[in-house]
Amino acid sequence: MDTLALSRLQFAVTAMFHFIFVPLTLGLSILVAYMESRYVSSGDEVYLKMTKFWGKLFLINFALGIVTGITMEFQFGMNWAEYSRYVGDIFGAPLAIEATVAFFLESTFIGLWIFGWKKISKKAHALSIWMVAIATNLSALWILLANGWMQKPVGYVLRNNRAEMVDFGAMLTNSYGWLKFFHTLFSGYVIAAFFVMGIASYHLLKGNNPEFFKKSFKIAATFGLLSSLLVFFVGDFHAVEVAKTQPTKFAAMESVWETQKGLPYNLMVVPDVQNERNSVEAVGIPGMLSYLAFHDSNAEIKGLKSFTSDLRPPVLPTFLSFRGMAALGMLFMLLTLIAFILSLTNKLEYSRIFLRIMLYAIPLPYIAAQLGWIVAEVGRQPWIVYGVLKTSDAVSKSVTPLQVWGSLAGFTLLYGTLALVDIYLLTKFAKKGPDEDPSLLISRSKAQEV
Amino acid sequence: MEFQIIWFVLWAVLWAVYFMLDGFDFGAGMLLNFLGKNEKEKKTIIHTIGPVWNGNEVWLITAGGATFAAFPTTYALMFSYLYTALLLLLFSLILRGVSMEFRGLGSTDNWKNNWDKTLMISSFLPSLLLGVAFGNIFEGLPMDASGYHGSFFTLLNPYGLLTGVFFVLLFLVHGALWVSVKTEGDLSLRASALAGKIWFALLVVAVAFLAFTAFATNLYANYVGMPVWFLFPALAVLSLLGIKILGLKGKSLAAFYSSCLTILMVTFTGVIGLFPNLIPSSLDPTYNLTIYNSSSSIYTLKIMTVVAVVFVPIVIAYQIWHYRVFRSKLSPDSVSEEGLY
């Protein structure tokens, strides 16, 4: 493999690994902050216990999200020097802003939250986890505005042998970036909701701490239902944006080969990439695909054949990932609806099959999120910046395949080990359940009270 | 003033503050098993840096991000030319963060010992690598129109290595003083005594660094051209001596501040010598990466200036507040066994 192929593989591996931890952080920070706020306002110790228990799992996950994030920033320069040089005038800004307005906030206040239990007032302590939650969500906004620009470049001119920013406002208001932000954000909330519901289900099945875990489950079910509805709703608008701005990606997502008007949505599609057609197209809903693409059932959709083959993304991974993600998205709405009704009617403990399903459903939203990123990034190929710069022109010239083999091997080994340690720790502390006396936990920072 | 110059100054400040802040937690990390005689003492040392190391490290991410936003060509070439060195830095930083977060989560001694060793090595390597990297930047990289003509091993030249050792010693003294300031009793005394001992090695290497710089780099040209800048290296030398003098008087906190000043002034000394280059070419000055030929457009620099002017003071304000919240000293006798760290 050459430097390009290896660098792409390495970016995929490191980005996907990073994105195992980030979405849970996005959602769980809000849930923990909510739990702590409930504790502060009601004084009810069960919420303190919840804050401690879910907070510990939050921190184990958070650690890896932070450290794997630095890799992403470094890699733009290390492996994608031509990209960085060509679009740095625009792309560098949101990254630097992300560090300045979000990372500092996040990492300063997480320190305060971990070590500050007895240093600051209860209210200030709860506020500090809210600051972490806001900062992580804010950080997602800036990075997705940056990614949104790669998907739909706006506010720039090509000048001095590079892309230069001429309208910062256009980048800030880039609809693609904002849709992607909300879609990603809500998918993270779904992940967090399933994480909490799954672990709560485990304990409810075992009969441990039923009150504690029923309460936790209910909070997560409400949050999860709202989020899975929102992620689907935003996803619908996001698809329209893709159809408008990235016709090749949309055509690949749906495996549309011929340009046609009023296309049906076929539930059964088997793409035949070699012959540039679908070998099976069945169970169609008339006009539905055109409606999904442009919210107009008569609209014309451009097929892949209207683009030369060198401008088409890999069809099969884009198509399958999109179908998989969408199907999972619908499943999440169903599961969270059942979860919400069962916890509202207090029937959760008796629905053992459902609890078992929710336990094993923990990985599903993670898979959906990864599939979503495959659609976004593989579907954008061959472009790294859609219509402006090709991925093949973006790779570092001075980096040799041997160097990338070395780094890829290093990342695989290091990340593999970290994943095992992280899963071990999460499982250990998730199974252990909440500490019986939360005041014990508080006393750990008594040392700092002189 | 030109926006490129504003960003050159900001770039220097971000790196200097980064070295000053992460420097002491690197130092404390490197010294973990040397100063911490038992689990309680080790835990105390880690607790002194626990609340702050994460916020310190963001200065690096911001320095990197600012290089990307303000000088994208330098960012692109620096990061791709120094590929292997940065990879090692990255791996160290990843392991370092994880080792502090995870060490308290296991129950066996073996678990803790392994993470402690990881923390020590992963505090040492970034200190060395950052020094080697900056030594090589001061010297210039072998680059021209056709790209980079070196490898990871060309970075390990005598001047680069000397700068690496210089950074390691600076951070060791800095970290030992930090531990001394933040703890009580025997641990604090041993830490300040150790800082005093390492200081002699630091002095020798600092003198060697200043002398070698005259031969290996072009940094002094700017000073000869405008001698008023000699103020910065002079302050670096004075504050370096100040560490020892204040330390002997038993004023650990003042000695720590003096070592903060030393790190800031050493960084500025190097960066002033670089101006207007960000990375000189050791082959031909035509290919120097300067703040003019590698900068973003003036439009981008203006926007980033507004962002920096508004947000950097806010960041500094809440970080100072954060340090004040955790200003009290820790004692190994009362560090609790609970918690994540």
C-alpha cells in the first residue's frame, strides 16, 4: 500500500476509535449534570449516588475520548500536509477556536469536578459538570462546522494556490455543518441513553438496587426517546441537504444509477456495481425517494451514471451503511418508546425479555454512529473537500509508506490495548453498582481541606 | 502592527505558557518514584497535578491549533517532516493521560506500579522530544523546494539532544519545586532538596546550551542587530540563578515562580532569535518558513485575533481561579484512598 492508502486507513482507524468515546461523553455529561442538579435542588441522596456511579463510568470513558482527540489534530499535519496547507486558511480557524473556547473549559472544569467535591459549594460543583457538558457539546459544534465545510465548502475563494477564507460568517452559518452537528449530537445522546438503560437493565435483571436503577432507567428512557426522535427528524433534513449539495453521495446512499423524476423508495435493493445497475429493486413506495431527497415526490434525482466513474464514491459501503444506520434509527425509536412506556407505568421489572434486549442493545447505537460516519466520509470520496480538493492530492508528500506502516501498527497496538483496558474497567465498575454510602466517596478530597 | 507579527508573538506566548505549565506536571511525573517512597506519597504527588494537568495540556493543543490557523504552511510541513518524533510525543501523551486516570481504578499493587512506570516514562519522553524538536527548529531543518532531506535520526544531532536534555532538566527542577510547594512535611523537604541538586546539572547544561547556540544556530544574529533583546536571555540567566538563591533561603514558592520565569524567558530567547522565521532551512535561507510566506490570509488572521483577544483572557482568568481553588497543600497522611486518581 502507498502512503495515501495507508494514511486513509490510519485516519479511519483513529477517527472511528476516537468516536467510540466522544458520543457517550456528549450525552452522559448531560445526564450526569442533570442527576447532580436534581441532587442539589432536592437534597435526595439517591441522586448523589447516581451522580457518583454514572459519573465514574463517565470519567473512564472521558479519559480515552480526550487522549484520542489529540491524535486527530496532529494527523491533519502529519499525514495530510497538502490538505492542511491548501485549506488551512479556513480549516485551521475552527480547530483553533475549538481549543480556545471549548477544550480549555472542558479540561479545566473536569479537574474541578473530579477533585472539587469538598472545595467548592454543591451548586458550584454541579455547575462545573454543566460546564463540562456545555464545553463538550460546544467542541462538537466547532469540529462539525469544520467537517461541514469539507462537505459543503462555503465562504472561500481559490487564490495564492490555496483556498482562502473570505466570509467567516458563511462558515459559521453553514447549514450542512449545523445539521451535521445536531444529527451527531442527538446520536450521542441516544448512545448515552442506551448505555444507561443497558447497564440499568443488567442490574434490574439481577435484582440489584431496583429503586436506584429504575430511576436511572427512567431518566435515560425519557432522554433516549426524545433524542432518537430528534436524531431521525434532523437526519431527514440532513438527507435533503446531502441531496442538494452532494448528489454523488446521495445517489450512492440510495444506489440510484439513472437520473429520474419521481423515484420510488424500494425497500429491497441489491446494487450491482459492476454493471452500474441494481439487480433487485422491489417493494417500492411510489415517489418516496424523491420526497426524502427534496421533500417533493416529483423531484428529479441525479443518478450515479450522470457522473464519470472517477467522481463516484464507493457505492456498496455507502449504500449498506446508510441502510443499516436508518434501520437502526427506526429501531431506536421503537425501543425507547417501549422503554419510556414501561418505566412510566412501572412495569419495567416484570418485562425481563425487554430488559435483556436493552442490555444487548448497548452496542447498537454505537454501530449506527460509526455507520453514519462511513456514509459521511466514504460517501464524500473521491473528494476530501467536496468539489474542491481530492483526497489523493491531500496526502503528505514527505511521509514514506514505511513511516505510516509504523504509525499504523503503533496505533493499532496502543488503541487495541487501551480498548481492552477500558472495556475491562467499564465492565468492572458497571457491574459493581453504586457505592452504598456516597458520603464515603466525598471524603476522599478531605485531604485537600487543610 | 502587522497581523503576522501579532500571531508570531501569540505563537511564542502559547508555547512558553505551555512549557511553563505542563513542564511542572511532566517534572512531577518523571520524579514520581524518586520522590514518592510509598503509595501515600505517590498518591499525593499525583494529586498535586491531578486537577490541573489536563488544563495545562490544552495549551499544547491550542499552540498546535494556532499554528494551523495562523501559519498553515508551517503547520503542514512541521508536522509531516517531524512525523516520527510527533508520533512518539502523541503516544506518550496518550499513555500519560490514561496512566493518571486509570491508576486508581485497579486494586492490585502491580496495576498501580505499572501505571506509575508508564507515567514516569511518558512524562520523560515528551520533555525530551519537545526539547529535541525545538533544538532542531532553532538549528533549522534540512529542507528545500523538493521537501525534507532528513529523518527521525537526523533530529538526534548533538545540539538537538542537548536542547532535549536542557528541557528535561528544566522540567525536573520545575516539577520538584512544584511538589515541594504543594505538599507538606518530609516529602516537601525532600522535593526542594532534590530540586537544589538537579539545579547544578541544569546550570551546566544551560551554559552549554547558550554557548553551543552560538555555533549551531543563527539565533544570536537578531540580538546583535538589536541588543535591547538581550534583556530576555539576561532575565533567563537571572531567574535561573534566582531558583537556587531563593531555594537556599527556603522560599520554595518564590523559587517555583523563578523557575516559571526561567522557562518563559528561555522560550522567548529562542523564539526572538528565530524571528521572522518559524522554521529556518539549514540548507538555504531561501526556503526558510517565515511568518510571511507561511501565514494565513490577513482576513483569517484578523478573525483569529478577535477570537484570541476575547477568549484567551477569559481562559487565563478561570484557570487562575482554578489554581486558587486548589491552592492548599496536600499531606501524604491525609490523602484518602478513595476516588478515581
